[in-house]
Amino acid sequence: MDETTDKDLIKKYDQVFSEGEEKFFNLSSMEQYLLILKKLDFKGKQVMEIGCGTGDMASMMKTAGAKRVFAFDLSEEAIRKCWDKYGGVRGLYFDNMDPVSYD
């Protein structure tokens, strides 16, 4: 059986996000995001998103009223894109790390 290491996974996702995630992910994320936003109340809450990709859902949760959103991804490239797109949004934080090690 082929074992994938964390380093392999990180390398793969850095490649995916550097080449354009739309070439890799083929499900409509927008439909999923809207469903989540309809079902949950984010107003005034602190939210953590694990595996945030390029930050779209984190941004939507902040826009939906979350006080703070902490979003993590293993891919440095994904987090770089998050900061490029949403770095000016107050209360929206991105970090390249394994969320299991988050303190």
C-alpha cells in the first residue's frame, strides 16, 4: 500500500494552488458555501476553518457576521492566495499550519 506523508500532501496542494485550484477541484464550492451560510448563524461568533484553500468560505463567514475567522491550510501557496485576496479584511486571519498543532 502506498503511504502518503504530510510532506507529500503539502507538496501536492502547493502544486494544485499554484497551477489554479479550479483545474483540480470540480465541485461547485459556491453552492456548498451558500448552503452552509443558510443553515448556520455566524453573527458575533469566532469560527475556525480547517483546510481553507484560498479563503472564500472564511471570507463569506466573516461577511455573514462572524466576529473573527481563523482559517488554516497546509499549503503555503493557498495561504499566500488568501492573504492576496482577503488580507485587508479585519477579523479574518489565515495561517499556513497543521491545525492539530494550533494552540
